Amino acid sequence: MSITRSIYLDNNATTALAPAALDAMLPYLSTEYANPSSASEAGASVKKALGEARVAVAQLLGASPAELIFTSGATESNHTAILGALSLTKGKRHLITSQVEHPSVLLMCQHLERLGIEVSYLPVDEEGRLDLEDLRAALRPDTALVSLMWANNETGVLFPVVEAAAIAHGAGAFFHTDATQTLGKLPVNAAASGVDFLSCSAHKIHGPKGAGALFVRKGIALPPLFHGHQERGRRGGTENVPAIAGFAAAARLLTDLEHEARYVRGLRDHFERGLLAFMPCARIHGQEAERLPNTSNVGFIALDGEELLYRLEQEGITAAAGAACAAGGQEPSHVLTAMGFSKTAVLSSLRFSFGRLNRSEDVERLLRVLPGILLGMMDMPPMTAGAPIFCAH
């Protein structure tokens, strides 16, 4: 079989490195290798580039450069915010998060529970939405931090971060948001949102892996996770200048987020309309909620999601399973499980996440190959072109 173009629809996992980001990195992997903390002229040149990168990323985040700490990625940023907030609030030993957070937040919270910290996990409804009344009810006098993601990585469902931050502050708690999936897809203004801490990562916006940032609101002396003099004493260790330069270059490319959002939403909506036209029984998870413009999480009604993923790969199409493989077998997605779906329904789900490099032809080819794959998995004869697949819920 000849495949003229592979189709990558897993942009929520990572994105292709932009050529401009690679070009920005190369000098710091070759000739501009000095340590930015060095007092030499060469070090001063690299330090200047680091400062310019900080300005570029801060502008994308709607922050001042002084409020930005460069990290190795969103996981480190999340952990720094959570542990730092606990350190700042002596005697407060309660955290609030949601049941659908990224594993980097959930696993840290579970670790802290083993150390005696109490954690409340807020539920979501069947569309993945958060009820702010549940947040109000969970807040306590000893709540140190509320940590809620801005957008869910599996479903794309958005949380009301601005309102949640105000509620947390009203109860005397800090507020942190993991904006890793939001950055580059929707406008983010950390200063205007009212959040205290915001995490993000370069490789979700066509930058390199190994670079991230943590916004820390001005006036908060957040204790470091790694001790050292770098990043104004807030994150020790020599800065990863090549990756940070690539992060900044990727940030500078995001000059018209509204246009990009319209473009990827058009691809996503085209796919969902086409899918439901030939498979009306498919379920778009979070369809009734406010979502990221690029994300479609589809339940294929009792079909094996891993097999479907494999068959798509055979056609040169990359998506993501709605479940992660674990030792001893498949474990259902904690996100879809929290939304109330059965294990069978969860294991039949795939995520398609579109990006700026996708084209309408990609969607057309996906919609051409899917019906045949689905009918083959259902052990049904080929259908007449355009005829819908009928299946029982």
C-alpha cells in the first residue's frame, strides 16, 4: 500500500518542532555554548538571549518577564506550584483539585496524601464540566491551594478558571492552573485571569521538549523546588538555553491565535460532522461543553479502541487511545471514567487532536478510511457510499 502523506492527529500529546524553533536552538547547541551565568563576554551574550526569550514567552502568557520561571516542562512547574503553595501556607494541609487532572498533578496529590496532606478531588458531569458549587463546598479554612487545569488534555473541556480563582482567593487559598493544553490554542492572560500560578510547556506549541515555564504572580515569594542562584533563586540549575530559545521562537509564531483557533476548529468540526453522518451512534465526549477548538474525543460504541488505533496506524493515521496501557492489561481513562462512562465505553474511545499543520485533505482521508475500518471491526459487509452505520448503544 502506498501512503503519500502520513496524518498526525495527536497534537495534544506533542507537536512537530517548528523550523523557526529549530533554527533558534542551533546556535546554542554549537557556537553560543557559554553558560549564561558566566561573567565572560560570551556568557553575557547568552544571558542577553535568555532575557529576550523570557520577554517573548511572558508576552504570550500575558505576564511580566519577572513573573516567569523557566523549567524543564509542565510537570516540574506543576510540582513547584503545589509544593511551594504548601510551604507558603504553614499549618494549612488541605488541597483541592479535580478527578480529571493530568497525572502529573494527580500523582503528586496522591504522594502528598501518603505524607498526611488531605486532598479533595472535585467531580465532573458526563460532559466533563466542573460545578463551581462543588468547589465552594470543598473549601476549608486550612485549604492551601486549589489546582485546576484550564483545559482537559483528553476531552478538551475547559474549566472556568477565572471564576474558580476568585472563589479560591475568597477563601484565602492560592490558585494554580495547568494551562499546558490551552496555551497556543486559546488566548491566555495570566495577569488578567487572577491565577497565582500557571504552568505550561514548549512542546505543545511546536517548541522543543525539555522547556516549560511557571508563572508566579508578582509579590509571591514561591520557594524553589531546585535550589540555586539561577532564575533569580527560584529554580536552580543552569538554564536549558537551546530549548528555551526554541520555546521563545515558537511563542513568537503565535501572532494570530483567533485565526489559528478558527482553522483547527473547522478541521475538528468537519471531522465530527462527517463521522456522525456515517456513524450516528458514535459519541463525542464533552460535545455539549465548552471545548478547545482542536480536540475531539470519540466513543466508538463497544469497539476495541486499541485495535482501531492500530488499524488507523496501518493507514498512516496517528491518533491516541482513550486508555493507557498498564502492566497486566488496559486501564480505562481516568477522565472518561470520572465522566461516568463504563469501562467498555471508555476502552472504545479515541482522541483526535488537530493542529496547524493538518489540512482539510487529512480530514477527508480520515473520513474515507474510517467507515471501512469500523465495518471490518463489526464484521459487517461493505456499505453503500454515504450510507450510515447503524449500531446499538
